[in-house]
Amino acid sequence: MSEELPSEYDLIVLGTGLTESIVASAAARIGKSVLHLDINDYYGNNWAAFQLEALRNIISSNTDDDSSQHRITENAVTKEFDQTTVEILPAKIGITHIEEGWFDFNTYGSVNGWDQEKILKENRKFSIDLTPKLLFAKGEMVALLISSNICRYVQFRAVDRVATVKEGMIKPVPSSRADVFTNKDVTVVEKRLLMKFIEICLKYQNDKEIDEFKGFEDKTFEEYLKHKKLTPNLIHYILYAIGMGSKDTKCMDGVQNVAKFLTSIGHYGNTPFLFPMYGAGEIPQCFCRLCAVFTGIYCLASPIKNLYFNQNDDNSLQFQCIDYEDRKLSSKHIVIGPGIVSDQILTEPTSEERTFKCGGLSRGVFVTSTPIGGLNQNVGKNGVMFLKLPPAVGKSHSGAFVLQLDHHSGTCPKGLYLIHIICESLDTPKSDLADYVNQILKTTKSDIKTPSEDEEISFSDEQPLDDSTIPTILWSCYFHIPRCINCLNSNKTTAANVKLACGPFFELDFDRSIFQAKEIFSDLYPDLEFLPRAPNPDEIICEGEDPTVPKIELDPFLMETNETLSGSEAIEQAREAQQLADVSPDSAKEAQEETKPDEESSVCQEATESP
């Protein structure tokens, strides 16, 4: 394989995580030669999604001597300069502290007809994200997908419900003016206060210079909410569920989060969020597809042997090439994803402070046969529900994000629910998540019954969390996503032409990863446009083609019915094609402009329609 590869590139990228994939696609899009390698045999690194059996195989086959540490794979890398080789220890990639568990089917029998054997038979219908995410309708990722035209590679569905847990009850979060006035948990006085607060946040979104928040720049968001004399009930909704914050959230961060939530409502559904069909693991692959279209070269399961550096006159290092399958492949720059190399690559001191650090995440993945809150709160095609849990008592967490997915999301079989919980890591994943898991799930056999096909279920806005509404965990997996070497060693950096990518971060969407990708691209190519729009296939003009002549397409009816043309029919269609080709250049241009698709409306249609 290596003999077929060119020996020089503008950019080599190691790892197919989100940040690395965005940078690779942006470089390829502006005409740079890109070699994108991954030592794993799948895309995404910590952003990947797996079928159930594939994830279980990773768990069972990658346990090392330390029972609390697990790795997906490892890659020995060295750096060489001045004829001296310095070994970099094998780098651990992926997730650690993995713990898998099954419901005791042998003792208690099946749950709603499901047992371990039946679940495993449906293995291929699972798509389990290591890092599940949602997209704000007016967030950075949606804007980037539309502006770059990468949106054509992925489908979305609108999130069906947004809820929170308060006083042992699952309660819907008011996501629009109509929700505010129909919410039974909010009094008339509170509704007026909430509407005034919403107006303030929207005004700030349009005018950052308003005086409303003067004096609160260094205070917490909770202090500001109390200053506005909002009730504890409203503070709970605004601080935790709408502002996605905690008691430590800074005032202006909270205001921006609320404004982002509010401005995203109503674009693609009744909630502010979109969910990628088949999981967030699809997103990095979309950028990889674009990179490949623009001549980027991809090689998976491709461990490199060495990184080679030259030592400059000022003793600083400069990357030269990699040793790949006994060939030296050089590039002007290299981008390295998390876990590829150890901290020995960090040789240069720096005083730069990192505002946000990646990783440090505790994750739980659970399979149940009934939804959170019981069937009365999950009527119809509730493919995706988002639940924001406030911080547990005595914990310094920012709370937990919970995603409940059913088969309409393309991530699990019909009749089962896939539940993701994620929070910041302070201890082991199971310990960090225990308080959140205990609120909404249980390990004992559930008394919830699944309805028959002709049985009607009435929807209930609020539902108490008790034995009749808390689902039983049939399968569970806990793991930890660690910080990268870059975030663990904030006082050091690496060679100037080496960029280290981070991620994932503790955030509901992708904003920080996109910001980092833009930052890396700007450092590499400061005067060039970041991810300009890619043309549709029918807009690409090959060498020698006349751009004024409309392209001839086969009759759609014939394509749908798979019919073939006889000799006489083929001649007749050729004559019609020639007549179409004889139209004037001005008419052809007008026809092309009239039929040119609107990018944002096509995304909107994809986002709002369930598959």
C-alpha cells in the first residue's frame, strides 16, 4: 500500500476524530494535498459509534494488566533528531475504566420478552456513540454543515422532547411562548417573569452593549437570576434546563446559553435541537467524505512507526516526516489527534492558558425495554428525548446530559431504548454517574408493561419517577474519556509545524471542537478561506465540457422501474437529447438558476422529516 502513496504532502493528519477530520477537509477543500491516517480500523476515535457486539469485543479484548485501565489499541511512536532517537511510550487510545453489566436474566427471567440472547441477536441494529451529541438549530455545527454543503452527507431528525427532573418528577421544559403559557408547573406571575427574562436575553443576542448585565460580569448566573427576583421554580428551569449550567456558571455564559437555546427554537421543530440519524459518529465521517472527494488520501488500520524531527539553530524542533510502512512520507505540517503520541512530544515551554480542557468525562450507556417516565410520557414517534439533570447533592458537577433514543433514531432495535448519560469526571465513571442513574433507572425487574398494538395510551405532561415509571437496565456500560496530553500539560507545547487536536469536550453540541478546528486551520493557512462551499455533483464541470449545455439525465420513471431501452427507443431518446442540447446558452443559464436548490431549506426538510 505505501508504495502507491506519494512521498510528499502539504498536510498529514493522524487520527479521524472530529477536529482532525474538519481540519483535513478544510485543507483538501482549498487544494492542499492531504494524507489522513488512523491506526484504528474505524473512523472517529473517541467520536466513533459501534454496533453492540463490536463495542463488547473492544471491551473484552483490550484489558491490560491494570484492571481499571482499558485501551482500544496502542501505537509506539518515536521522534528522531540529530541522529538521536528518543522513545515515546505506547500511547493509549480511546476509553478507560470500562465496566460492563447485564441484568440477571438467569435468576429473574426475561423483561418484557427481552433477554440477553434476544438483545444480542439484534446487535446490528445498534449504533452506540462513545460521545453522543445534539446540534442547536442555530449552532455552529448546523451553520458549518450548511455553508460548506457537507449537509448532503447526513440526515437529521428533530429532538421530540426536552425535559428535566424536579422534586422526583419528570417535567417538560418550556421551549416556546406557547409552552410557557400551557405549562401547568408555572404560575401566572412566573409566566410573566419568564417572558420578561426571555425578552432580555433575546435583546442581548441582538445588542451585546445593553446595560442590563453591568456589574454581573464576574458574578454567577444564579446570582443574577436571584437579583431579578425569579422564583426557585423558574431558576431551576432557566439555570439547569435552558441555560445548561450549574451554580458555578458565570452570568454572561448563562445568558449566552439561554439566548442560544431560544434562538434555536422553531427552526426544525418544536425544540431547539437536532439529532444526527444513526448517531453523532456520522459527523466526523461527513467531513472525511468531503476530504476524500477533494483528493484527500485515507488509510485506516495504519500504525506509523516513527516521527522525525530536525533540530533548528535555536534548539527548537521542526517536524519533517513519518515512517510509514518502511517509507518516509514528508509534509509541511502535521495534525495529531488525542492519544496518538505521549507527552514526550511536548518539548517547548508555553505560557498560553487553555480556557477549556477536553475529556475528563464519565459515560454511561444503558439498554432498557421501556422509556424513562413510563409510556404515558412517550406517546407516538418519540425518537429522541433530551433530559437535563441538575447537579447531584454534594457534587461539584455541572449536572448530567441524558439522551433517550428509540428505533426511530436509527440507533437501536424496535422495542428497546438506548439511554446515554454523560457528566464531568471526578471519580470512577460508575461513582460519578450513580446519583443520576438512580434517579431515572433501576437494576431490579420493572413492573412496566408494554401495551398491545390496539391499546391507546394517553399523554401525560408530568410523571412521577417511581417503580411503575422507572425502567430496568438490561445492559450497561460505564467508561471514562480521558483528557489529551495537550490539556494535561498546559505549560508545554510542541514544534511550530505540529498541531495537537483535542476533544471531545463537556458540551451538548460541537462548538468548542469547531472553534479549535478553525484555530488550527488559521495557524496553518492564515490567508485562506475556511471550508468554502463545496459544489453539488451536478454543478461540477469537467474539463472539455460546455457549461452552457444542460446535462441530460435518464427519465426518472425508467430509473425507478429499472426498465431498459430497446434499440429504437434509445435512438429516439438520443434525438430528444440532441434537441435539448440545442437550446440557447442564455436559456440554459436561466434554467440552471431557476432549478438551483436552496441549501438551508433542503437541510430543514431533512431535519424535520422522520425517516
